[in-house]
Amino acid sequence: MTKQRENWSARSGFILAAIGSAVGLGNIWRFPYVTYENGGGAFLVPYLIALFTAGLPLLFLDYAVGHKYRGAPPTAYKKVSKPMEAVGWWQVMVTLAIGAYYASVLSWAGSYIFFSWGQKWGEDTQTFFFKNYLETADTLAFGFVPHLFFGLLIVWGITMLILYGGIKKGVEVANKIFIPLLIVLFTILVIQAIRLPGASIGLDALFTPDWAAMTNYKVWLAAYGHIFFSLSVGFGIMLTYASYLKPKSNVIGSGIVVGLANSSFELLAGIGVFAALGFMAQSAGVEFKDVVSGGIGLAFIAFPKLISSLGAGADLFGFLFFSSLVVAGITSMVSILQVPISAFQDKLGWSRAKAVTIIAGGLAVISIGLFSTHSAIKFVDIIDHFANSIGIVFGALLSIVMITWFKRSKLFELEQHINAISSIQMGAGWRFMLTIVTPLSLLIAFVLSIVSLVSNGYEGYPTSMLLIFGWGVVLLFILGALALSQLKDHE
């Protein structure tokens, strides 16, 4: 007998969880930098076009598949077409890889909450982060770093505690606490940032449009790439979350709320981060371009330097920034792990407790073992790049093409399904985007990524390291997808 599938207590619980998944570390440190690098204010035009022509259509497809077929990616896709189960397992493998390193970055942000009090990173924030805190070795080294081990232990403990609680008592409750907390923390941070002298320098840099950039195809690719990354679409999260919705749920309305909330937060993050960097440029007497950075560099090198220059409010500002990173990251981490947990529950009939213990517990052991070493940041950087540019993009591309090109009748069924329960109706425009625009943008991004990796490598890392931790991870995606799709379903 099939067990009753868990449900969100209300649509609001699902919306908050979906926003929690979409709003992660990337919104805070990735969007402002991508915008600045790709035409400033002018980038907002391709960004919004990408949101409406690719991001939202794919989000609605994820919702439709998850809600109609009531399962994680392997189970849901198998109901579309038997060979598609392997696509679902590919997406599960990608979430496992992302979950392993995401915990590591979260533990760093958590440590920096404490370092903020008294600015323990000192004058040279770069040396502190790489040498003193991460204890990064110049070559590949697996030596044990105790404080990284304990940080990871705490992150995995919190994540598994939430996951053990289930959809209603774990994931939903956590998001009801963390999303309002994130909004409060980050709003205070932004208000503090725009009041700083020199804030206008940063805001001018962010919003001054370089219209010539719009003629560059790379800017458009950056916009489409960022939207897929930012909305958590195409690798099973939104599909899995939608599978827990009650039968009569306004799927499209929910998707629009999630998409707009995500983009609004990115804009808020851009204002806060760039206002702060503008202050930093003015107080250091340097050009704005000399202080701007994205990713790890922004969070753990530029921002600590900025915080130290704030004087009386420095400790509070640091606490707000790094707490925001942790809170945004925890909700995303939970959503990432919900995909494999749900997939194994569906396939093997495991209880939630068993699935969390084996899947999250097993991944925690691998994650702690790999990222408590002197090469932690090298592993994070390489796995992140390959998981995003190949793992997510290829999984999304396969799922769309197999439905819109080869199972066209299923696309019409999915359209009828979501139209029957939604306030806004999908039609020929949605089908056109999914059949032409979204797959083409994903295909171009995928091909360019492969060409770049094969011809130029990545960030100067040795070929041997890229083969093991980059291409090796991609090989694991392939082998995992093929092997797991051969498992027998539980009776």
C-alpha cells in the first residue's frame, strides 16, 4: 500500500520554502557582481527578459511535473517517460554534489559571525581567510583542519535536525522563522549601507547603464545563466517542493510570487553590497573597480575589510552581513537535500528518518572528510563550477528537450493540469518558450562551458585536479544516474 505523501500545511508554507530555496548565498554575492560586469543598469533588461522567457517558464514546468506526478525527479519523470528516470537521478546526483560543498561555505560564514566581533581578521583579510582560517596549502593536501571540522559538524547537525522534522514540522517551520529573519537582517544592513559616505559611488556603478553591452552575446548568456542558477530551476528542487502541494493549489500564482520575490531580494542585495563597496572605495581613496569583487572574494575578503573601516558600527554590520549569509544558506541547503531524500523515499519506500539518516548522514561524512582539509577551498571552487556549468545546465536541458521535443502530448497534459488549478493560464507562448527559447539558451551556455573547460581548463588548476574533482564528479553524475535508474521500485 502506498504511503500518504506529506503536504505543506498551506500554500504560504510552500511559497516561503520556495523563496527560501531561491534566495541563497548567490543572491547576495553573485547578482551584484554579475550585473556590474555586464553593463550595470543595462543588464537589468536582459535579466528581466531572461526571467520571463526562460526562468519562469521552466519554473512552471518544474511545478507542473512535480504537482501532477507527485514525486521527486526520478519518480515524476518516469511517469512522463521511462528513459527520463535517469534524467531525474542525474539531477539528484547534482544536488548531492552541491549539498556537500554548500555546507562548507555555510560553515565559513558562520565562523565569520564570531570573527566580526572585534574584527578578528586583522588588517590583511586575504591572508587571514586563506592562510590563518582555511590554512590553505599551495598544493593538493589532505591534512586535517580541526576548526573547519567543527564548523561543518554544526552546519550538518542543524540541517539534519530540520530535515528530520519533515515537510510541515521541519522545512516549513524553518522557513517561517528564517525568511522573515533574513528580510529583517538584510533590510537593516541595506539601510546602514546606503547611509555611508560614498554609497552613491557604488550605486552609480551598479545602476549606470552601459547600453553598448546589450549588443554583446556574453551579456545575454550571463543573464540566462544567472536566472537558472538563481531560481533553483532545472535540478529538481522546485519540482520536489511542488510534489508536496495539495491537489488544488494555484501553481502559476505561486511561481510568479517566488520569481518576483527572488528578483526583488537580488535587487536589494545589489543596493546594499554596492553602497557598502562605494564607501570602501571612497575611504580608501581608490577607483571603484579596485574594490569590487564577487563570490568568495566579496564575502570573506572585501566585506571584512569594509567592516573594519566602519568604526563604531563595525561589529553590528559584520554580524548582520554574515548572519544574512548563514540564514539564506540554511534554507537553500535544506531544499537541496530534500531532493535526494524524497527521491530515495519514493524509490525504495524508506521512512523519512531512514532517508535522512542514510542520505544526509552519509553525505555529511563525505562533506566533513573532504572540506576539513587544507585543500577545502580548491575543492569547493572546482566542484561548484562543474556542478553548476555542466550538472545543472545539462540536467535542465535534458528534462526540457525530452518533454517538449519528444513527449509533446505530455506537455499539453501538463498545461491542462496547471491551467485547471491556476488563476493565470498558460498557452502557446509558454509552449514556444519551452520548446525554442529556453532549450536554445541552455544549449549555447552548455556548449560554451564545455569548450572553455576543454581548451582553457579552469582558474589555472592542475589538469590532474580538474580530472579528479571536476570531470570525475561529472562522471559520478553519469554513473549514478544510470545505476540508480536500474534499481527496482519498492512494492
